Amino acid sequence: MHDSDISPLTRLVSQLAARMDAGESSPAHAGLQLADDLVPSGFRTLDRALGGGFRRGDLVVLGGDHAAGCSALALAIAQRAALGPTGRLGRALLVSSEQLPSRIHERLLAAEARVPLDLLRLGAVSEEEHVRLAAAALALRDRVPVVETVCSGRVDDVATALDASPGTALVVVDALSGFVHGSGGLDDALAQAVLEFKRLALKRQVVVLLTTHLGALDRTRRDLRPRLADFGMRDAVGAHADVVLGLYREELYEADLGVAGAAELAVLKQRDGARGYVDLYFEGRFVRFEDVLDG
């Protein structure tokens, strides 16, 4: 029987059996045998909520209020997802419409070494911090995402950057607002960009993760935790994204309640699974997110 004669459903069951067998033969990696299209975020709690991670072809949208830390979390995902638990994923591609690569590298190094970013920029670090920075640079050598700055506002230029980085599984775009061009209204332009990024994810079979602010957030309501409607953009995020994540940090609004560092990541939409919440911890001095399971 030719492979073309096999039902696609039968093929899926066979692939599942192969992953199960691999897990049994390698106890050290039990539970980490991934489907071919899975791209882990590197945050164990989030990956668990997503059934193992993102999937190739997915459009993932990460949104939050101003200063919530969406860029920092997206950068952490790009770094953590670079190799994946089995070491078979290539480097992530991070496309920024807001920062030069050198600035992003500074943030990545400061977060990994737990050195305040302002001290790193001023060169005012202690000898101990300098040692930590050198060790972090060595540890990150094979996990630094490829970083490109795109100022054109065109999704096609992200595709060009992807062409120059073969083997990429995850493309992080920070931020969606930088990919607006033309003379139409802002919401219409953003909605069109969301659709174009979804098409890019499908065509190239990569995960595209977009960061965005919540343009339709009603600041008069009592609970400012993100909702799907807060993204606005003619509901393009709700319509086209496979996974929608909303980042919330209560200390932005209630600094005196003993909630410093607490962060909630809401799974507002998951095309193949349930909604829910993930608890993270934010170290503001280092602009660093941690999974509570790693604390």
C-alpha cells in the first residue's frame, strides 16, 4: 500500500503511537515528546494550558495595557522557545517595529543575568554583576533569537526576514501597531494586518506571535483584566487569531495591595482548547518574567 493510500486520520494515529513509544524508551524525556507541529513557549504553565505549546500555522496575539510588559514577555518566549525541550527547534525570529537589535539584546542580557537594565546601559555594574553578565552571554549563545528591525509597516518585510532565517518555527512581531500603512482608518488597517499575519503563519507553517495594546479598553470599568473585546480592530483578533492571551498586572493600578510582581496571563481564546488563567511573576528591576513553577 502506498503512503498516499493511507487515511490522514490513520496517519495521525500512527504518529501518536510513535511518540508514545519514544516517551517510554526515554524516561528522562517522558511527557516531552512533541507533535511535529508543536512549538513550546518555554513557560511550562502556559504550555500545559495550551496542550503542549503553540502549533505551526497558528496566529497568537498577546495584548495588555500600557506598561503591562507584553514586549518583555514576548522576548522571553522568543528566547525560551529557541531550542524547545528536545533541542530540535531552531532560533526564533523577533521582528521589532519599535527598537534596534542592540536595545533588544541589552534587555535579553539584563533579564538573564538579573542585572538592572539602567545599570547595564550606564556601564555602572559591579564586578559580580559583570561576571553574571558574561556567564549569561555564554549561556544564551545558542538561544538568542534572530532580531530584525522593520520600519516599513509592511507584513511583506517580515516574510523577507523569515526568508533570511531558514528553519524558524516562531516569529515574534513587536508590535502590531508598527505594521499599519495606507490612508484608511486605524482599526481597519490593524484588522487587515492581523489577517495578513494569519496568512503568513499558514503559508510558511510557522507560529506568528503579535504583541499589541488594548485599543478598546474601557478604563472606567472596575475590573481592568483584559477581555477579547478590548482588542478592538473590528474584532479581527477574535476572528483570525488561534490563541489570544491577555496580560494583566494588578500593581499597575493598585500599588499598595502587596501584589508587586504578580502577573496573570489569561487564555482568552484557544481554537483547539479551553480558556483559563496562567500565573506568572514579573521582576520589574530586571524586566523579567518567570513561570511560578520555576520559582
